[in-house]
Amino acid sequence: MNTKMKQNINVGVDTGKTQLDIHTTPLELFFSVENNQKGIKEALKIVNKHNPKRIVIEATGRLEMPFVLACAEANLPIVRANPVHIKRFAGAIGRRAQNDRLDAELIAHFAEAIKPDLTVITAENIRLMSDLVIRRHQLLSMQTMEKNRIQILPKSLQSTIKPILTAMKNQIAKIESKLIKLIEDSTEYQSKNTLLQSAPGIGNIAAASIISNVPELSYITNKQAASLIGVAPITRESGRYKGRRVVQGGRAQVRTVLYMAMMSAMQCNPVFKATYTRFVDAGKPKKVAIIACVRKMVVILNSMLRDGVMWILVYCSKLIKKVQSCLFEC
């Protein structure tokens, strides 16, 4: 028993809609529970006996969240792992067979070998803000699909779509109102929101997305910020081969929101307009130019939040440096 207590116990949890399959290594203990409040309570009671080093569960969307939050409440070391990382780990060790038991065992071995960092559970209002931004994006996507359908359907059927579009528009407005209220109810969010929205092109939704999904912003370097959101180009070189640099990974939801915000920012913000024009004139594809602008935006916003500086001061300092450079050249 003492030997077991000294071991580094890692737990892998395979999430299903109705069931959680749990494997503990190196004890090789496997059991299943229902994915509900009663089942989760039973699972934590068993797991807690073994004093686990970390409990790893795949980030499947929403199915894992009740278990994750229960672990956080019980002060257990929980990790929400990227499914892509686990899939690559399976490929690296030559694991091809799949079933619930084997998947749970794989996740436990991933925890043991990779030792991923523990997940920090954000405050409830931050999670709500993030969920509202996601839901708004879902409604906008459905709204676009319905608008496309109304253009191709006969007039006799258009009346079936118009009420749906009205309902979606009302729901989007309600979500935006809730987001604004969440920000107004917190002094910390208010100050961040004021700084972020001082940048032309950043509105309520972009600011809420950054506040809720990138709380690290202002505490990390500019390179780390660009990498975290997934707008830092990744080098692909090996020997003589020099591949095209691409952006990948990062927090896709924030990147999508900032990409859309940049479409507006380029029209009203001279800094990003100049950056976009420079890249396009250099022969870069328009999407590459926009991502470069988003990367510049992330770097500037990170600096603004870190230093507590409004956009106008950042812009003025850039102009002063440009004037000084011109005078020096003269």
C-alpha cells in the first residue's frame, strides 16, 4: 500500500455523452460511471483515494465540463487536454485500436509520459462571457445560412424563414446586452474593456472575447501572445527544404473574432490599413496580410493592457518616432 502511495498516479478519462470511462496508471484500475452528478461524485470518491498526480480528460466541447468543474471544486489536479495532442501521442506509440477502455488507458499513459500542465479553472462569470461569445458566433453562422437560403427559395417559402431571422436577430441582441452587463458589473473588466475598445476596430464582442478567453494577455510577452492566439507563423524547415510558414493552433475562437474585427479595423485604423497595404503591395495573399495585421493588433493590445495605455498614446508615440526618424535622416 505504501508503495502505491509513493507512485505517481495518473488518471485518464474518456468522455461520452452518457458515460465516463476512467483508467488509472500504473495501478491499471479501470471503471465506468454515468456522466451525471451522481456518477461524477462516485468517480471522484474512487480517484481521490489514490492521491493522483494529474487527471486528464479530453476537451470535447461541453461534455467534459461537469467533471472538470467537480474536480476543481474538490481541489483535484485536472487537465483539459487538446484531443489533437492525444491523437498524435497515439500515433507516436503506434496505437491504432480504439474502444472506450483503450481510449481511457491511452489518455492515462499520455498524462504519465507528457505530464501536461494543470488547467486553471476560470471564474464563473468569465466562463459565461466566453459561452455567450461562442453562442453569438453560432447564431450568426445560422443567420448567414438562413439569409443564403432565402435568396434561392421561391417567394411562397420565404415567409418560413423571415420569422426565424427575426428570432435570431433578437437573440443576438440579448446576448450582446448580457455581455455588456457582465463587463459593467466588474471593475477589472471595465478597465480592460476601456483600454481594448480605445483601439479603432475593437468593439464589445472582440473585447469580451479577449477578456474571457485570453486572460493571460498583459502578463506574457508579445511573442507568447501571438502564439497563444495562433497568429504567429511557424517555421517548416528541414535540411535544404524550406516550407511555407503557416499559422496553426492557438485559440481559434478568439482568432476568428479578431479576424472579423480586423476587417473593420482596416477601414478606420491607419496603422492596420498601412500594414495591410504594405503586405499586399509586396505580393502577399490578402489572407496572409490580414493575419499579419491581426498579429500586429495582438502585440499592440498586449502592450496596452500590460502598460495600462490607451490607443491614442500608442498611436502618438508611433507618430513621434516616425517624425524623429525623418528629422534624423534629414
